[in-house]
Amino acid sequence: MTRLEYCQFLLSSQVNYTLTYFADHAQKWSHDTIGRYLRRERITPALVWDNVKDQIVETKEGYLIFDDTVLDKNYSRKIEPARRQWSSTAKRVIEGIGVVTCVYVNPALERFWVIDYRIYAPETDGKTKLDHVAEMLRHSVDVKDLAFSTVLMDSWYASMPLWKLIEQLGKRYYCPLKANRLVSLSPEQAYQRVDRLAWDQGQALSGQLVHIKKMPKGHRVKLFRLVLSNERTDFVITNDVAQSSVQATQEECGVRWKIEQFHRELKQTTGIERCQCRRERIQRNHIGCAILVWVRLKALADQIGTSVYALKRDLLSDYMVQQLRNPSIKMALA
């Protein structure tokens, strides 16, 4: 067994990603052999970077996007890294494995690449999701030496230590705030919730400078109100105080959906959620291999101008052609 062969299984399989299914179809390995390999192997985020670094087309106007996704293990109670946590997909707390990811975006080419990830397992390493994001951000600058200008994140990562780190690195950020976040328009005014601020016509178009509670004295950021629908209004801050367009701000924030696309494709084409093994090491290796499979699918999709979904679906095309010409089970009517 090798990493290549396990990844090939994840790439080729359509609905079943269990070790038993792999063993039944591989023929040359047993379930136990595959299990021993996955317990012995050690797949790390560095392997993802090794496989993707030559594919990236860097630009000084690039984006780093951070977010997390939860791999649904809600019907499992003995999988070691699974824990109770909020899932934005399920819109509730479920049993699952949290994965914090980092995506690099080239806006001119409208292409993106996953460059890093971390498993959220505070019982194992004592790290929060914010710790993982800060670690990946520093690694992108100090080790990967990536060219980028902007960091995007969800409101879950709207924290003072992370904002300070981004500013220390000389980068800008756009970050949504929760409606109850407290801000002040001037040192003389009291703090109030962002959703209770008054907005005149000019401020609605060009934003307004605010001080966020607990940020250093005199530190101000630009706040924008994005009215997305009658039911939804987002509040976004940026340290780019020269930004004066709500439309441009909305476009900047729109780039963040690339990471949502990545999470959706990852879950629907690689079987990343389907591993049923209990051991943490096997789960970590399975997750790493699934991300490597997505890297391969995405590279091929970009080369031929198609989608990851189309590539995965087309694996069945030859089978369908064969079965329609010469079916293994012939239909009969009484």
C-alpha cells in the first residue's frame, strides 16, 4: 500500500469510501492491510503544499482566505477527533471533525488553490481555531513567501489579535462583524452595537470610521453596511481606511465565497466525510488524502476548462456506454 494507491481509490470511488469497499475491489490488499497502512502513514499539510506550490500563479493582488468546515460524524460516537461543534451547513451543533483551511486566490485569473489546513483538535494540541489561522498566516509569509495583499475571513475570526497580526504583516483585511459588536464613532461618544448606528446617505455609500471596543486607543477602521436583501444586512470592517465605496467592499468580500466552493467540492467529490475508522491517525490521513485528491481534480479541471464535478461524474461515462451497448443485466418485461 502507498499513499498514491489510497488517493487513487478516493478519486475513483463514487459513493462508498470505506476500507472494506476498497479491499473488496482492490483484490491485492485486505481490509487489515489498508488499515495498518493508514495507522502507520503520517500525512501532513506540508504534503498539500508540496503538491500545489508549482501550480499557483501568484500576484501581489492575491487573497488569503481562512475558514473552517465541519466533517459530519453525527451518527458516530467513538471516532477519536470528533467533538460537538457548530456546523454552518447543518445550522446546528453536531458531532464532527473541524478542519480549518487556507485558500489562495488570484482574482485576475479567477482561480484558487488550497495551500494549508489544520485539524481542530484542542484536546490533542490545545490550539483554538484562531491559533490555527494565525499559524497558517505566519507560515504563508515566513515560509511559503506568498505574494498577496488581502486577508478575508468569516465573522468567527473577527478578533483583535488576528487583526493586529495582519496589520503587522503589512496586509489589509476585510472582516464581517456580528451585529452586537460594540463600536464608537469618536472618543467622546459611548460604544454602541453596530446594528444600531445611524447612517446618512453619504455614509451608506462610503462607510464611516469607527473604533472597536478593546482595540488600542486611537485605532480606527472603516465600517461598511452591506444591505444584501430585505432579510440580511452585513457589517464589514477593513483596515484599508482609504476605501470609500460600499460596492467595492462588497466585491472584496465576495471573493471569500471561493473557500465555500472549495469546501463544497471537497465534501461532494472526495469522500472526506465518509471514513468510518475510529483512530485519530487514520482520520487525519484520510482527510489529508482527500484534500490531495481535490488538488489533483482541480488542477485537471482548470487545464481542460471544466469543473471538478464534471471530472468526477465522467468517470462513469465509459461504464454507461458499455452497459447500454452490452448490459450485464438485461431488462425483461412480463
